[in-house]
Amino acid sequence: MSGAAPPPDVRVELRISADHAAYAGHFPGHPILPGAVLLDEALHEIARSRGIELLRWRISSAKFLEPVRPGDELFLEHSSPSDGIIRFVIRAAGRAVASGILSHDA
């Protein structure tokens, strides 16, 4: 992929409480949000904001680029540049912390 990415169709704050239970055990003394929790929260927000059911969608790719710490202000950006694909990026302080692609099953 070359050039600048197109602007997102949707940009929303992704709210994950600084005292979310997942931080407690991952990792004591140096808490970071597990990728599975971050992905789950993003998928629920994508489904809500697009008014879709995710039962017929699959995660084609997901990358966790940087750790998310308690109190990080997160923003989810997602767009649908073509039929059957939703691209998303999660940012904290302007840096990408995760990204991925959802594909619609026929």
C-alpha cells in the first residue's frame, strides 16, 4: 500500500476503563491491556457504529503494534473502502497501537 491512507469513515473514542479487570493480571506492576480485550472492544464498537452483526464477518488480519496502558485515550478509526472489507486502526496519543481488516463471508 503506498501513499497516505484514506480518511476513516468513522472515528470514535474507544473507552476502556483504567481499572478494567484485564489489567490486574497482565502484567502485575506493569499493566498492559491484552490484545484480545482491545480487539473485542473494537469489534463491538465497529458493529454498533455500523449497525451490523459480526456473525458473518471474520478477522482477516490483526496487528498489535504498541502496548495500551491504563488511562491511554484510545480512538478507533474504521472505513469500508470496498464491499466486504472493513479496515480499522486504534490510536493512542496519535500513534497506531493496533490495526486490522475484517472480511465479510459470502
